[in-house]
Amino acid sequence: MASSIRPSLSSIMLPSLSSCNPSQKFSLFYLSNGIRQFHNFGLKASRFLRHDDKCTRLMASGNMLTTATQENALDWIKQDKRRMLHVVYRVGDLDRTIKFYKECLGMKLLRKRDMQEQRYTNIFLGYGPEDAHFVVELTYNYGIDKYDIGDGFGNFGLAVDDISRIVELVRAKGGKITREPGPVKGGYSIVAYIEDPDGYKFELLERAPSPEPLCKVMLRVGDLDRSIKFYEKALGMKLLRTQDDPESKSTIAILGYGPEEKNTVLELTYNYGVTNYDKGDAYAQITIGTDDVYKTAEAIKLAGGKIISEPGPVPVIRTKITSCVDPDGWKTVFVDNVDFRRELE
């Protein structure tokens, strides 16, 4: 009677490369890599591998393996406890920026991290505790007082219940108002735009009290469909809505990990015909929490994303992270949820 026992990962014998032609060798390389990824996401490779030494069968199995691994990675991402934690950017004068954010925008100083040997300081500000709210992480690099924001970064969104009051406060403190309060074109929502001392723009949106006042980050991209696919497949975000505006020749896509009314979201803007932007050196990244930075990195790779920091602990802090860039070069850092909570303690 034939055995019903399926081979384990360790018992699967792949054929020697010498017995395969160049095309088959290439497939065999990706198949062996796929087996490792299969194991990472808890699948049985034996479901897809024939226990024989024929390269042609292995090539077919390799295609099935890659597809199944991608599907399982996406399933894992859906179960991962992800939340947007911080938006990180560089400023030239910490005291000046902290004062503006506290006095004009009503933020609270949450914590400070001074890395003297590395010659930089991080300041965290926001509207509530970091373990439950999206916050700002300001970075000051010793001796650098000016940065180039470029034209790729758009703005931060801030939900407020009285725009006029905030605008007048900014004006009284010598801040810059780039758009006075008023309804959006073709609608009833009231918005205004201001700039902080370093030139970062904030879009003020008049809304009822929100659980996440710091409600969005807007970045410009050169191919909206490509970017949406990346953030859905590689980062596990949901496409919440899109909006096309032929008059202004732009389209936006709103993505995130929960409803726009209750969670901070990412707004991607595509301007008709513009495929490249100058990202400057001021804006840094969005930070997202994850249950497993190692699986996160593998899932990003499976989705065709580019990892720029392999998963592992950060020196000194020892918090585990991994980071990637999207097709336009915008950076995202994933932080281990357990390590993040420990860091807050």
C-alpha cells in the first residue's frame, strides 16, 4: 500500500544544478527561496512539490509555490495588528518647532530621545498617548538648521473643530497662512492651509471632534495605480476611496488600516502627466507597527517591494525594525509592536 506520509521541508531533495539547463537552474533558485518563504508563512511545501528529480516538474511546482506563498503572505498581513504610529521628519530648530506645535496647533510634548553619540535628537508630539494615537516624530541633527522639503511631500492633515480660531492663533504667533479658511471647490467642507516654521504645510479640516486629529499624510506619486497596488499588496493597506478632479488635473487615493473617520490615512496624489518629484531631504518616513518585522519583510519582497533595512534590532535602542521604499522612493519603517510598547515604558 502506498505511503500517505508527505515529505517535510527538510526531506525534500531538489535535483542537482548540473542536471538542469540554464532556464531550469534559474527556476530552481527561486523554488528553493520559495520553500523558505513557504515555511515562514506556515504552509506545507509538500502540497506543491513532487518528490522526484525532474526539473521540468519542479519548474511548474515553483510557479504554484510562488503564487500560494504570496496568497498566504497576504492572508497573514490581514491578521497582522498594524497601525500607523509616527510620521518622521527633520527640523532645524527643535525649540522653535515645539513652541509652534504646542501653542498654535495644541499638541502635547510626549517624550524626548537624545542620542548624543549619534548626534541627533527625537521629539514626539501629538494629541494623545503614542500607544493609541498617530504622532509627530521630529528629528534634529546636531548642527543642521535647514532642509529642503522638495515638491513631492504634500502636507499633513489636521482635523479641528474651529478652523478660524486656529488660523487666527497662527497669525498672532507670526505663522504663515497660505490659504484662508473657506469651502473646498464644489463642496461645503471648510479647509485652510498653514505652514510651520520649517515650511511643512498643514491642511486644516473643519470636522467634529476626531479620535485622530492628526488625520493624514499626503504624498505625491508618479503612477497612482502602481502605488495603490504597492500599498495594498506590500503594506496591507486598504483602498478607502479615490477622487478624480479633472479641473485641477489631479487624482487622489486614500489608503489606510481602518475607516477614514477614525484612523490616520495616507493620501496619495497624482497630478496629470507628472511622473517624478523632488523628495528633498526633510521628510523622512511613516512608521507602522507590526507583530513580526521578519514576516513583514518577506511579504514586502513577495509583493515585489524593495527592502532597504533588513529586519532586526536597532543598535542601542534594540527595537526590531525593517524598512522599505515604495515605487516613488517614499520610505516606510515597520516597528515590532512588543518592542514599541517596551520602548514607551
